[in-house]
Amino acid sequence: MLNSMLKEKRSAEIEQILAKYPPERKRSAVMPLLYLVQEEYGYCTDDGMREVAEICGIDPTEVKSVAGFYSMYRKHAAGKYVIEVCDDLPCVLRGADKFIDYAEQKLGIKAGETTQDGKITLTTVMCLAACDRAPMCQVNLNYHYDLTPEKFDQLVDELKKRDE
Amino acid sequence: MTTPMDKHVLLRDEDVQDIRELAVYQANEGYAGWKKAVTSMKGEEVIGVVKDSGLRGRGGAGFPAGLKWSFIPKDINPKYVTVNCDESEPGTFKDHQLIRNNPHQVIEGTALCCYAIGAHVAYIYCRGEFKEPVQNLQKAIDDAYAAGLLGKNLFGTDYSLDVYVHLGAGAYICGEESALIESLEGKIGQPRLKPPFPAVSGLYNKPTVINNVETLANVPGIVLNGSAWYRQWGTEKSPGVKIFSVSGHVKKPDNYELPLGKYSIQDLLEMAGGSSTGLPIKAVLPAGSSSPIIPAVNFHAKLDYESMGTIGSVLGSCSWIFMDESVDMVWAARKMIRFFKHESCGKCTPCREGTHWALKLYDKMLSGEATMADVDMITTVNKQISGKCFCPLGEFSTSSMTFTLKHFRKDYEDFIAQGKGGSAAYRRELERDHHMHELHGQAKAHS
């Protein structure tokens, strides 16, 4: 039986998304709908992608190819908080590499990994368009600028507290 | 040297507090150009004044905006405007500031472009990582609707306009206009064959104008005040003002809005406080990873489209990454190649495979296993990419190799001769990248 969790839980948002595009161009909604899938399931699950395909009237394979192409669609579960540190050229010129060394040490994991409690994933990413405020990162896509070890300690403490 | 614009045209959030709010924006001539156009001008007249202003595309290519708009055929409907806010070039952060802090000016410019060409729908395509600043943009759009500045029958006329935000999901290639359109249609972001150009067959195969955020943010002032007003800044061929994103080894990295053609690279460096490390500046990338690097000896060049050409570089997107004497150009080139290898969309073999092999060669350099034969091989791989790709981004990937070798070949020779590869720092960098690469697709959020 076809899963329809997205339709049941997010129907108003689905309608809002579809309304942005011409009725005969529902495929344009694939990307915003995949974000909904990710919010609901934590990553782009097969069920979720099948549902997007049904809503857009296209083949599930086509949805999978879109999810596979764009780097922000997760193919597996990540930590509750995803810390993404830019380590592109401008950021490293301002010390991003040493900052990542510190972050790895603080969290006890390497970039690309998730803490054992499943709370925090640390990754390096390509340019995030905030080179003037490096070292910088995003935590679940919210910007954090001018990072220092002290600021990172505060940030991690705050993330841990949020769950208590 | 202090910032020379006492009143900004674009970065108006630096002059006017809370200009992101509709009431404040309107109290500062906001939407006056929009009202003037819809109530008293024809679309062709709007195109005319933008043409006369000489405004050139600020995304990188520098194509005259008014001319682009004039290519839209009148008799094919519907038409679309798509705004390129996929800002992903390393070193570029100007559109970020505009949508976050001065979003109404972006919306007004977008609306004016729509009115000029007779479009009734616009999509502002923002990179997915802009989810946070997009909240400001979306609020501004919602407020504009509520105030009757967007929507149906604007200012009592029969002209209606809808503006939507569409979020990308992490793909540099979508800054290429035809890839952006593909992405907006719900497909993977790979460039289309041109012609036909988007002006004839763009979004949903309909006539489409694609402009960068900064380009459109110039338009409200031009429509309200006229082309002569805009031409008070800049040169004959490079009129107006431009935002310079300055990063790297400078004391005050930031966005600087300057009249084109007035200041030199050296002036820009001084405005940004000079070297932050005490070491002299060795070189600058004027348009991020995709641009020909400029050695310090050429810092006398003026900041405009023509002057940058005379020193063998480009104005491009104006993302100025300054690097001091400590920066080894072999390392810097590897960083840039890593970016392009990661971001290659995979459509063309020369770019997809070429960047892969180029990165392998640079990794070999950093690991300390390379010889001068590998430097020659870099040149060979580079030649196999250059001129053989479908879209400009493939070509961009070669700049870091071509121009670091051209201007800093000694860095490569010293790197080999002095055995600089294999240092602890380089080994750690390679390990980190390889570890991330191995985990790609496992615990990956996005990379």
C-alpha cells in the first residue's frame, strides 16, 4: 500500500508549494517536497521519495535522481544537529582548518562523523557565502560567525542543553 | 582609506537602520520606482532607461542588462523572470547581504524587470544553504503582498505579479543560468545546449530573463532617478557601482560598494585595512576560484571590466580573495581544484574526469610523492579540460591551474625541489578530505 504520511501530516504546506508552479508543471515541486520528506523522516527515505513522485506525477526514479544529485538531500540519517564548517579557500586563510581540528577534538569525532549519542554530526562543506566572518559554520542551516574555541564550546554546550 | 560611498546605492542597510522593514524601505524612496513604472511607464520605457544606464550583469558575465531584456519576444506568453541567488563561488557573499538586509530592493528590482518584459511570475532561486537569510526575503515578499505592492491589479491597473522563492539544495552548477532553469523545473541541475537562449526558450520553454540579485538591486534607483543619475558613477563602458566581497588575509574582510573604474586593486586592499598577517600580499583572486589570479605587481589596475582585461584577468563576480606571502600556490590551486571536482555536474567528460585526475595529481603533490613530471601532467590534464566543456563552469575549473602555473611556476618547482609535500599539515588535510569522501553517502549531511 502506498504510504501517504507526507500528505496526511503536511497537506497545507504541500498545497502551498504546488500553488507556486503552473498546474501542469508539478515536477517543479520536487525539490521543496524533498525538503519536507527530510524534515519528516530525517533523510530522503524510499517511502518519502515515492510519495513525492506520486504528488508530482513522475517516476520515483526521477525523484531519486534529483535527491542523489543535490548534496543537501541526505541519503542516511544524520545527527540531530548538523554542524557544517566551511573549509574552502577563503575560510582556511582565516584559520578554518585549525578551527576544525579543535571541533573534532572537542566532539571526539572526525569530520564526517556523528557523536555516539546521535546528537551532533560534524562535517566540512564547500563555500557558504560568509567568507568575511570566517571561521564560520552552519548548525542546521543557521549561521554562526567569527568562531573561536570558546564560542564553539558555548555552542556545543547550548546544543546539549537544548535536549535536556 | 575609508569607504568612498557616503550614501550606498545597494548596501543601503549600512546607511539606514532596519531598511529590511517595509515601512523603513518605503520611507527611503522604496517602491517609488515601482509605482512610477506601473502607473506611468510602458515596459519598453523601463527597458530603455535600464539600457541607457549601461547596467551590466553583476553575476559575473557582465552582459548589458537592458539589452538582455530587449531580447524577450513580445508575442510569446507567458514570460518568466528568474533571479539568480545561487551565490556559491568561494569568496562571494554579496547577494547574501542583500537578501538578508535589503530584501525589498531585490524584490522591487525583480518586479521592475517583470513589468519591463511583460512577465507576471518571478522565481527567486536561492541556494538551499540560504534558508536562514531567505526568511527575511520571504517576510519582505509577504509584507509587499499585504501592502498591495505585489499581487493582483497593482496600483489600480490591470497588471498583476507573483514573486516566489525557490530553494536550491547544494549545487554550484545551478548558478549557471540554464542549469538553474533545469533545477527550477524539478530536474538535476545540468546545463542546456545553447541556442536556444533563455530569452527565447527558458523556464518551461518560455521566454525568460535570468539576472543576478545584485544586478536587479540596481534597477529601482535607475528607474526612479534616470540613467544619468546612475552614470554619475563608473566609466563609459563600466557605469555605476559594484559590490566587492573582500576576504582572505585582510584586516577588514567585508562587502565594499564602490564606483567602477575609480579605484585600483591596491586601493581596495587599503580600504580593507591591508594585510592582516603583517606579511606582504602575494596575489589576489578577483572573482573567486574561477578567476585568473593576479600577482601583486598588477595591483595598480583599476577596478572595472576593461582594466581587468588588460592585466589578463576578469572583474567577474567580484569576490576578492587576498593571499599573503605565506600562501603556497600549489596548496591554493589544490583547494580550488577540490572545489571544482566536488561541484562538477558530471555532464561533460572533460570536466567530470579532468577535475578528478587533476585533484589526484595535486594530492600527489601534497603527499610528497610528486616529481616535475607530475607538474607537466597537470598542464596536460588542464589542456584536456580547457575549451572542451559545455558550460563556462568547466572552463572555470582550469583557471586555478593555468594561472598559478603561469604566474607562480616557481612555487611548483620549489615545492618539488625543496620537498615541501608530505608535511604534517598537508597529510592531515589530505586525510580529512579522504575521510569525508569515504563517508560520502553514509552519515553525510551535505558536503
